[in-house]
Amino acid sequence: MRNISIEERAVCLAQYIIDSKDTVRGAAKKFGISKSTVHKDVSERLVRINKTLALEVRKVLDENKAERHIRGGMATKRKYCKDKSG
């Protein structure tokens, strides 16, 4: 990711998030950049580059945000179930 422009990076991140339905945190880990950079790229920069793509990413990010509390609850459940069995 080092030798590409910011605009290209924003588009790559957007395509990855749309295709994989991954979170900002997951995309940051995959591309080796910070969550802040991913968020800024797909929520601010991408709007100026490709509005249609930005709207698609926004749908995925909104869906992830709506499901966030469920994933957190499941992680907590796994944590405590693991402690009881071991």
C-alpha cells in the first residue's frame, strides 16, 4: 500500500469493505494501516472521489454499526463459556 496514492488507497479500501463486509478495524488490520486512516479514507475522501462507491461503503459501515452490540455480546459469551469449561 506504500506506493499508491491516497485516492487509490481509498478506492481499494472501499472495494475491500464492500466485497468482504468487513469492519473498519478488520480493513485496517488487513491493509496494515490505522483505523483512523481507513475511516477518513472511506467516509471523507471517498465522497470527493467516487460518490456512488462512498454510498455503498456507508451502507456496509452502517450495517456493521447496527450489529456491533451483538458481536460484542457473542465475544463475551465465548469468553465466559471458555473459562467455565477449562
